[in-house]
Amino acid sequence: MKKYITIIAVFAFLGVAALLFRVGSRTLTPAVSNEKAVTTESVNHFSNQVGDMIELPEIITDGSISLEKALSLRRSVRSYSDAPLALSDLGQLLWSAQGITNERGFRTAPSAGATFPLEMYVVVNNVEGLGKGIYHYHPHDHAIEFIRADDVSEPLFRACLSQSMILDGGAVLVFAAIYERTTARYGDRGERYVLNEVGHASQNVHLQAAALDLGTVVIGAYRDDEVEDILQLGEPTRVLYLMPVGRLI
């Protein structure tokens, strides 16, 4: 009888020891999550190929500066620091010019008959995570397409009558238009509507730059044919305005 009691006691002791070991191991072993680790490192797109789409950071629609404050801060700024623009800043500026604001595809700037003749391009000089070159904004995707890897800043600077902002800005926003989208509906008067629209969109960029504590200026003085040859945007696209943007000194 004593023999069986001893055996039972041994098994009971081993069971309790195993239970304590399992509990202890759970306490010492970190929990493993199925969620992917979140990294705060910025993504570099220097190796992107022509035609690649680069998703822009999520837009901000409720910032910390009021419209009235942005209006009071709006100035033409022609000198910038050497600090790079953030990709989020670039995305916010492009959205302010031609971003989609509702399910029907309406945008941040009014367009005659919703014909949307404007196309936004970017000449990148110094933007975090982006290589130098020319990019095309796609409003419906809130993304930019990498269309050329050439560094065109020097020839663009000369074609813009040697205005230093072209070289100093982290990026140069290029407002281009396909007139036929609007003139097909409104005839010759559609040309005026396109020019109205670029004014609406460029003012949006001015106000957005002020809200982001960035500097910008509109450039309308340039040699048209030279600028269009440098950018190679193709027919029937016409360049109307350029806005270099940079960090304030």
C-alpha cells in the first residue's frame, strides 16, 4: 500500500512541477503579435523605374492654421534654405492644387464644366526619399508617376531667365494644361476658363505653403518653347505656370 502511495505522490509532484514550468515560461517569453512591425523610417524611392507609381502620404484636411491665418501669411518668397522638402509636404501641395475632394471627382480648385484641363508635374531637386527627375501627379490615386530621371534644374533655370528659385527650391511645381478638354465644350472662350483655373489652383498652393511654413512664388516669366522642350511633356500639353517651393531660411 505504501508503495502505491509513494508512486502516486511522485506523479503528483511531477504534474505540479510541469504546470509551474509552463506558467513560468509564459511569463518569461514575450508575447508574439501577428501584426507587422511598424517602422518610422522613411521610404526611399531613388531606385524607382520610369513609369513607377509612388503613393503619397495621407492628406491633412483639418490643419492647425486657419484659412484667415494662411491668407495673412501668404507672400511671394524667393529664397529658401538647403533643407529638403518632406514627401508629405509635396503631397499636400499637389493635393491643394488638384486633389480630389468628393466621390464625384471634384477637386480643390473650381473647373469650368468639370473639364479639368490642368495637369500637375513636379521637378524634384531635393525631396526626402525621391530621386531627382520629373514626376506626374495622379489626383485619383494621390500618387506621383516617375516619368524621367534627368536632372533638368540647370537648363530649366536658364529657360526661366536665370531665376535662382528654380535651383534653390526643393521642388518646382509645374502647372500644365490640355486646352482641348475645355475648348471642346466652350470653344475659344474655354481658353480663358483654363487661365482662370490655373489662377485658382496656384493660389491654393500659395495658401497651403503658408500653412506648412514653406515658401513659394509663381513664375510666369520664361521662354515657353524652351521650357516645354526641357520638360518633354508632349502634345497637346502646354506649360502655364511654375512654382518653386522650399523651406524658409
